[in-house]
Amino acid sequence: MLRITELRLPLNHPQDALRPAIVARLGLRSDADLTGHTVFRRAYDARKKSAVVLIYTVDCELADEAEVLQRLAGDAHVRPSPDTSYHFVARAPADFHASGERLRPLVIGFGPCGLFAALILAQMGLRPIVLERGKQVRERTKDTWGLWRQGVLTPESNVQFGEGGAGTFSDGKLWSQISDPRHLTRKVLTEFVKAGAPEEILYVSKPHIGTFRLVSMIEKMRADIEALGGEIRFQQQVTDLLIEGDEGQRHVRGVTLASGEQIRADQVVLALGHSARDTFEMLHRRGVMMEAKPFSIGYRIEHPQSVIDQARFGPNAGHPILGAADYKLVHHARNGRSVYSFCMCPGGTVVAATSEPERVVTNGMSQYSRNERNANAGIVVGISPQDYRQDGLGEGPVNPLDGMAFQRLWESRAYELGGGGYVAPGQLVGDFIKNQRGPRSGQAFGRVLPSYKPGVNLTDLSEPGRASLPDYALAAIREALPAFERQIKGFSMADAVLTGVETRTSSPLRINRGRDHQSLNVRGLYPAGEGAGYAGGIMSAGVDGIEAAEALGVQLLGPAASR
């Protein structure tokens, strides 16, 4: 197979235009010399709004591939197609569990990282046991709607906890900027397609699925794991680790559940989400090595999706191939802070994402259709451990748990400003930019009706003594919004809405691990995914889960089983 990259065609090219374009690009003598072709990737270039161009990466089957490669040897965009298939690093022999004496590996958490760690372990024949503190995805969905519609929080079953993890209630974005020399993202996408995702996710440049489709897909993948001998146990919260040995040679030997049950295991994958705060506290007490890390805080911003479409695509707004427009924005403020858009959800909604009582947290979600009225994104400010350290020393290592305390402070403040009942505080962008003090008499929403449920209470997000974020964050965002207007016309429109607060952009800590993916000071413990500080989003978390499972498999089965 031969691969062409950067093959450009107009947005509205005829359906049958790709094949002759390939023939012309390769200088083939006749159409018959092209025996087959497959689109590997389709992106677009919308920098010229009136002349949007589609950019194809195509894998081609040729009558004489060697001749073409020799003739185009100096062409950087014509190369042999890489092998993107998945190759297992280890496989358990058929009788591996025959004696019944071997301890099965555990996977704690069943979000994207835990899902793919368990799937790979099951496909390697290692029959993992998954422990998920939340409920099955359909029961979890009912509990999540209970918060959104009735203001009733179920602490163990919500946007953060339950089958599928936080990614289930998101835009279902399936792209990442991680380095991927082994094409593990392709493995993730392929498994999703097998589970019912549309095949287009294999080739569009920014694939997404949406919540409703993810629900049935996760159930199918769970069934695949169980069919391979894996076991998924729901509503099983891990409250302690069993660790043996002294500081020089410690090894995990199992876990204790909230019920008091102990499960013995010599290999444990920690696929925690970024909101597993009580588990982080337990790991810290147990002396598992971890460190504070940077993360970001801010608000969700909502605009009419039509405003974003027009700004990005101009006369091509609404084109079915382009779909609802997204954006990615960054501003470096005068106070030294970076402000950027995060988890942009075209045609989506802002959702209540708390997992703790009397705290308000926002996130964004879209369905596959992305046809809701509003666009939303996090507008967040980067912070460092020195910003949130609690000891007041100003130097030296920061307690890894200080970031959680910082998050809780602002989430509790948001609950207070919202007036209770998980109503979120909000402010019109025009008033926020002008630093309008207090809600004006008769103030009401304009063109943008906020989508957050249970509701939004218009207030002053910068009120002295009761501000919704630190002063440096408020100042940086206030400066960034007009700057973003220069890139997206209408971004700082007066009746766009800010809804607070977005605090869980990523984990506030990192559980340190070595190149073998094991904890630096507890052998057999494999910290992985977003909660452990090694991923951000469905794709990178899934890939990290695969790599953790591979490392565990090689460690357990030994080099002789490696492929």
C-alpha cells in the first residue's frame, strides 16, 4: 500500500472526484493502474472562508507500487503506508489460569482508561477484575438526570463516577495531540467502531461520538470483556490498598472495599478519574509517591452556535461536511497568566458535573448531532502548585492534596453564589468585561439562554469578598475575552453568558510512575489515565490504559511470552 498526504480538493467537489485526483497526483498512465483506495483521514482548511479546502490522506493499492515510489522518491507526501494495526506485546497461554491459583489483575475505575486497560488485559487472556465505584451506565444516566432536572445529587453516581467515566457525559471527542508512534489511537477508534460507533470516526480529522451513542457502545465493550473472562463489579469502592514490605521494597497485594471485603492481587491498575478525591487521600496516607501538578480554572462560556459557524466558515456555514464549527483560542495576559479555551462543545450544553454535596462544577457535553442552539467551551486560566499551596511557606514541595482543597474552595463558593440547589452563578459577558458591580435591576438574559441545569443565577462573578475565582484569574479572563473577539467575531458579545465554575480541567496531582508504568515506590501498582495525571480526554486516557495493560502483561507473563 502507498499513502498520499496533503491531497487537496475543493469543499464542494463531486463525489467521484477523488479517484481521478489520485491518478493525476501519482502520474499514473491510466485509471486501471489504481486498483483501490481508502480514505485514511479527511481534514479541512478554513483559513479562507470563501474557499474552504478538504485535505485528504489516502491509502492506495497500485498495479506497480514500486515504480511509483521510485519515480516519486523525493516527494515527501507519497510514502509507503505505515502498519496501523494493533500488535499484542504478550499473550497468556491457554492454560494460564487452569490451576486456579493465579491472582487475577485488578483494574480500579471503568472510565476510558480502565475500559481499555481491562479490554487489552482480557484480550491477552489475563481475565481482569474491574472495580467501579459507580453504577452501570444506564442507571448512572438516570442519577445524572436527577441532578440536572431535580437538583438531587447522588455522590457515587454522576458525571464523574460510573461506567464510562466523565467521558460519557462530554462531547465524546476522539482526537488527541499525544505522540502516537505505535498508532494506539487507531486501536481505540477501531474498538469503538466494533462497538457501534460510526465508521467515519476512522477518517474524519476531529471525530466525536456524543453521549447517547457512547452509552450503548460502552455496554457492548463491557460484554466483550466479560466474554473473554473479565469481570466488572459495580458499586465497589476501593477504600484501601494492601501493601507488603518496607520502604525499600514495597509491593501491592490487593485492595479493601467499602464493604470490608478484601481482594488479593499482585497487579493493580489505578485508572482513577480526576475527581476520585477520597481515593487520592487514601493513596497519600499509604505513602504512594505523588506530586502536585498544574491545572486550570475558569468558567464555561456560551454563544449562539450560528455566531461561531459564521465567524469560522463564513458563506460555508452550515455545510454538512463541516458541521458545527469549533474553535481553539489562547491569550497570554499581561499578568503573566495564560487563558485558553478548553473542551469546546459545538452545538452542546453546559452540564452540572459535581460529585460532592453543596459544590457546583461545570462541564460541557454534546450529542452526536451537535444541533443544540448554543456553543460552549471552558475559558480557563493556568495555575501552578505555588498558586494553591496551603502551608503559606512559598517554597519547597507542595502537598499533593492542596490542589483538591483549592478546587473545593471555589466549587463551594460557586454553590453559595448560585443560591443553593446546585444552581450555578453566571454573568453576561458584557457586564463581566466592564466589571459591572452587582446584577442590574431588571437584568435578564439576551440572545443566549444558558443551557446549564438546574439553572443559572445572574450575579457578580467578581464581587469583592465573594468573588467566584482568584483575582489574577478574573483579570486574565477579563483581558482575554476582547482579545478572542479579534479571532472569533462575536466572541465578546454583550449577552454571551459565563457560567461558573470550571475547576476539574485535569487532575490536580500526579501519581509518579517509572518507564515500566509502575509506581515508583509500590511495585505492582500501575497509575494510569487522567486521574493519575497522565492523560486528558477520552483518546489519551484510552491509550494510556492500553500502555498500562501492556506493561502489566509483559511484567506478569515475562519476555518469553512477548511478541
